[in-house]
Amino acid sequence: MKPFIKQFLATAFLITFGTFDCYPQNNGLPSQNVNISIPEIALININNSSQVVLSPKVPTEAGEALDFSSAVDNSVWLNYSSVIKPWQWRWITAEITSGNVPEGLRLSVMASNDAGQGSGRVGIPRRRFVRLTNSPRVIIWAIRSCYTGIGEGAGHNLTYRLEEIPGYMFSYANLVNNEVELEITYTISD
């Protein structure tokens, strides 16, 4: 090949490819890929300092009935932590899993608004008393990723109420001197 052609090809090559800047992708610095994994969480806990005891007020005069208006307890706090998938939400149910409410009486529970000791999108309480049965009943719904805080004074305050069933025929006649122990189970679901 003639020297002129060699010089021409070399010059053409340099003009064509010599004007491109070639840099490594990371500017020559070491790099590392990092994956972040947030786990899904669904935890629930009940906090109270004493056993819940519901008992009507005893009459002070012959001929009076038991007064169930004082058969209320609000010493229980419900705490939970939740991390969900996008567009998902959870709810909390309550149910009687052991024992039976005496005939003619009804046991109900109501959850308060969250006490504000945590963060995130905490659940919305039903804002009314929900009768407890042996089937799960929703008491808090629309729980997203959040935590309520731990212990008494954090989360949702639960109020239990025991009352006569209005209009229940012979309810007072069915009352007997007895102590009944019930187990109430709370479940967080999605």
C-alpha cells in the first residue's frame, strides 16, 4: 500500500474515531449495587394493667334491679404495627373464642380514635359499640403502614360494656349467681 493511502486512512480513522470521548461508566470509581427490602409487618398486642371485670351495681333497696350502667371497663389499650403492599389495607376484628355471655346479656366493645403516640396511617375505629359474638366483628378498619406506639396510653383505648338485651323476654329471670370467664381474641387481617 502506498504511503499516501496509509496516511489518508490513518488521518480519516483519527478524525472519525478520535473525536469521541471514551469514559468508563462510573468515571473509574468503584461502585456497588444496594438493594433495599422493606418487610411486610402485621403485629397486634393488648395492654392493660389488670383483669377486666364487668359487674352490675348491686341494688341497695329491696325491689330494685341490678344496674348494668356501671358494667363498663376502659382499662385496655390495643397497639399494632403494620407495613403493607401498595393499595392494600388491613382491619382488626374481635370475637369471643372461649366461653359464652350469660343469656339475656350482651357484651360489646368500642375502640377509640388512636392516641397519637405513633406515626403513619392508623386505622379508623367503628365509633360505636360492637356486640361481641363467636364470629369476628370489625372494630377498626383502613389500617395502612403505621405504628401506634407501645403500652397503655398508646394506640386505641378499648371500652367493654355489659348490658341487658333490651326487649329480651325473661332476661332477668335467666340471671344466675355465676362468674363467667370469656376469652376475647383480636386479629389483624388484610
